[in-house]
Amino acid sequence: ARERLDQISETGKHQGVIAYAAAYEYAEVEDMLKTAEEKGEPPFLILLDGIEDPHNLGAILRTADGAGVDAVIAPRDKSVGITETVLRVSVGAAEKVPFIQVTNLARTMKQLQSRGIWIFGTSDKGDRGLYETDFTGPAALVMGAEGEGMRRLTEENCDFLLRIPMKGSIPCLNVSVATGVCLYEMVRQRS
């Protein structure tokens, strides 16, 4: 009955149908590295430092899928996980791109570096331009939080800090748009 669907639905936007699904299964760093190794290609990752807007995460996952990213890694705390909104905005990409939540992002960055993966952070303090950087090897792109950017420790653990060229009066792009700009420069070089 419609009344029962209204009770069950969290949003009230059920359109007469409700499905029950298993909880989202987060991936693990080691599993992702093993999968990348089996493909015979250098790992291609995104690390998100404090992304809280589910719309941004959904858009990033959608772009990550299109770019062929092996996994997206984010801290468990002070970051959005996979939610209904993320699933909807990602248009299925959240089910395709492994999403990993870690306790300590800086420790995970060191783990990736010990495996030969270069960490490229985006920052207005960057000392090199996006288009002057070589992304052809094992690479992880770090994107900072909406408004605040990367935390200090995350920034310190990057191998390189990059700038996206900005020609207008607004100093930065939305994080999901900036991720797309960076990813497709990486894809261009890796193709």
C-alpha cells in the first residue's frame, strides 16, 4: 500500500517501488594494488582529502570511471562515504570504481609511495603547472576539500604540488570539475 511505502521510504520519493539492497562494500588498498598489478598497467588513483558534499563525490566517481581510475581513496572521518545521493549522482559509477575508506590518509600516502606510486596534489601553492607534469607512471591524484583544500599533513606528504591554470577572476574550480580537468590530462598522457 502507498501508506506503507511512505513509511518505509526515507525521502518520500519512492514512485511506488522500494528495493532493499546489501550495504555498500568498501574496497581495500591491497586488493586494489593487486588488481592494478594484474592489469599490467601502472596504478592510477584518486585520493580525496575531506570531500563532504555527496554531489561532488558522485561526480568524481563518475569521472573516475570514465578516466579508467583503479580506485578512489578517502579518509573515514570528516569525509562523505557512499550514500544514496552519491549512488544517484554517480549514475552507477560508485558500483564500478572501487572506493576505499582509510583511517589515516597520510599513512596510506606513505604506503602508496613505498610501492612506487607518485603522489600529485593540487594546490594554489603548487610549484608546477598541470600541463608541465609527467603522469605516465604509477600516479595518485590528491584533491582537497571544498573551500579549504588539502590539510597540512596531506599536502606535506605529496611528492609534487600542481597548479591548474586559472585565467579568470575566480581563484579556483569546484573540486569535481578540477578533478575532471586533472584526470583527463593524466589520461591524455597515459594513452
